[in-house]
Amino acid sequence: MTERSTVTTSPYTIGVAPFRPGDEPTFGGAFVEQPGDLNRPDPATCTAEDTAEHARGLIRVLNDDGEAVGEWDPQLDEATLIQGLEYMMRLRIFDDRMMKMQRTGKLSFYMRSFGEEAVAIAQTMALEEQDWLFPSYRQPGAQFVRGRDMVSMICHCIGNTEDNVRGRQMPVHYTWREGRFISISSPVGTQFSQAVGVAMASAYKGDDEVCISWLGDGTSAQGDYHYALNFASTFKPPVILNVVNNQWAISTHVSLATGGRTFAERGLAYDIPSFRVDGNGFLALYGVTKWARERASAGLGPTHIEVYTYRAGAHSSSDDPSAYRPGNEFECWPGGDPVERLRDHLMKIGEWDEEKWQVMLPFLIRTNIFGLLTIFPLKVQHCPIWSSTIGVLTSCKNNISPADMTRPQWVTLLFQLCPYLFTIEKPTPSNSNIALMSSTCCNF
């Protein structure tokens, strides 16, 4: 854990960023806290006082050699681990291409989750389907876990006729009723109180539903954060409240957001069990969230979590982080890259290799291309890209051989098709077109 940096300007002590452009960043090397340092208390009997050390320390599962160690290891099977890796890779690809679309004028605004992919994905995977999600800006990956496809999310960001909220929200302000993914608010922090309120309603009705919400370290300075904790402390609803400490609130460093040692410790004053967790460790996030879900489902009330991570990218497409921090600062973060860490763990246990990587990504891209075809079948027939970009794709009426296409070709095709499809008024597809596209999808 890095120490808070301050300067004294009489009569005040002011938090400052530890590094500025031109400085050589260092976070003191690897984490001092090790997996296995902290026990896993019984969620049925645990009190806030029992978690004091957990709020001051750091819950880790993956060590520096990629091994899962300690009581917090959720013991996930191979399929679940690979699914988590696929979700994180999908989000990283999606973010990268959406930023390119923003830079070329296809949409007005975008926010990436670069470096924080594990947060929403691991935590949502640890929940049940009926649980409610109250996200902040960097939790779009939760929608993948709940089954939303990239096409639907792209439509929202562009604000076209296929946008499920018909352009009534800014880009990346997702909402998705089917996945219980509640709309993000531009006024930051409002989701915390909303999550507590819905959790109270679920408890009143006797439903087995848990609410989870996230906000950033900077937003924790807002009154909404404290209102939510106070209500959660008083009424003990089934809610999980996460402060994602990614070190930066746009250009304001975390040292200005709190004078305390950790954000997790704040929850102890509200008599809420509180934990500080490795936010780039998929298994640690899953394990702590599963613990909190078990406690909430048993009627024992809220859990407060500090997710300790690093915002590797810009705050948004409107931000230039080179103006306030070193360009290579994220490379020095001791938590590493969440995608690489989970991949390395899978390789360590013999469940991953380069051959599996070569299979996963083309399948991921193919799936979403054919999602486009089933939604916009008539448009594709008249799209010149469809017949000219890839030689094996001569017409949507012909058979398509994915074996003849490379991974970059699939990626290129998907995102060249998107702008064309989403800028033309959608015609009404005939039943024969839908049947044709459905049968084509089934061939793969």
C-alpha cells in the first residue's frame, strides 16, 4: 500500500499526487500484503469489529507467481475462470474499438474500463441472476455477464433507433432492464442511495435479492456516499457498497479524496463489515463478493468494500492524462494487469495455452458479427464492405467459412460493418431474411 503524499501550506496540509509528468513513478515494488495474511470470517457471525484488519490490509488470492493461495480462494472451476477471462477480453476489445469510433466522429463521448475489467465482471459473476446492479461508469462488463451483446451496447452509445432508451441518455450511460442493470446517472454518487433503497424494498417484500453498487474514490467525498452508508447501517438491507479506489478522479489524485489510511476503514464507523481487496485480482474480487452475497442473503445486512486498483487509461475520451501524470505510471502499478494475471493463473494450473487463445478470440468476434446479421439482415445485403473487405465473404446469401479468416480480419469486419449498419434507417426485415440469417448462424 502506498503512503499518502502531502504538502504543508500553512495552515493546511494538502494531499498531492506522488508523481507528475516527467517524474519516474514507483509504487515501492510488489505488494507487501500477501495472500493468506487475512482469514475468511464466517459471514453468518462476522461483526464490523471482526473486519478491522481486513479494512486496513489487502485481501489477495493470486500471489506474484500466479498461484491461488489462502482462505479467500473461491475454488472456481476451469470453465468459470475461462469465462471470466473471455468477458474481460471482450470488454477490452470493445473499449478499444469504441474509442476508435469516437475519435473518428461516430459517437460523441466514451469512457474505457482499461485496467479495471475484473471489477464488475468478477463481482457480477459472484452474484445471482436476480440481484440488482447499480453501476458507475466503469462497470459495463457486468452487462456481458448478464447476457447483453455488444451490438445493443453500441446502439446505445450511438443513440440510434435501436438504442433501448431512444437517445435519452448520454453515451456509456447504459441501462438494461433484462439484466437488472440500472441506469447510470451523470450526477455521480446517486446510485449508492438508490441501491440501498431498492435493497430495503427487496427485504420488505421478502425477496432473495441483493443490490450491489460502485462509485469512485473521488465520489466518496460526496454526501450521497455517507447517506447510503448511514441508511445501510441503520436498516441493515441486503446491499454491497463498493468504493473503487483507482487512484484518480479525473485529474484529482486520491490523496485529495481522503486523509485516512484506507477507504474501507470508513465503513467500520458505520458498524458495517468492511474489506479492502486487490481490485486487479479476479479471484479475490469474486471471493469477497461471494462472501458479501452470502451474508446479505442470510438477512445480516450490508458489506462495505474498497476495491484497490488503478485507472490505466484516461478518465474519458475528453481527458488527456499526460497533463497530470507520467505516461508509464500504470505500468508500475503493483497490482499488474487483471487480464494478464488471470491468464497467467490459468497457465500455471495447466488450463490455458496459446492454442486456446487462438480459438477464443475469433469465436468471440464471430458471435457478435452474426448478432449484427440477425438484427440488420437487409442492410448487410447492400453493404459493400460485406463483399469487398474479406475475400471469402462474397454475399450474405453465400456460405461463410470462418476457418479462412484471421483474427484481425474478424475484428476489422465487425467494426467496419457497425458504422454502416447504424447510420442507415433500418428497414423491416422479411421472415425469409431472418430465417436465412438464423440458419447461417446455426452453421457455426
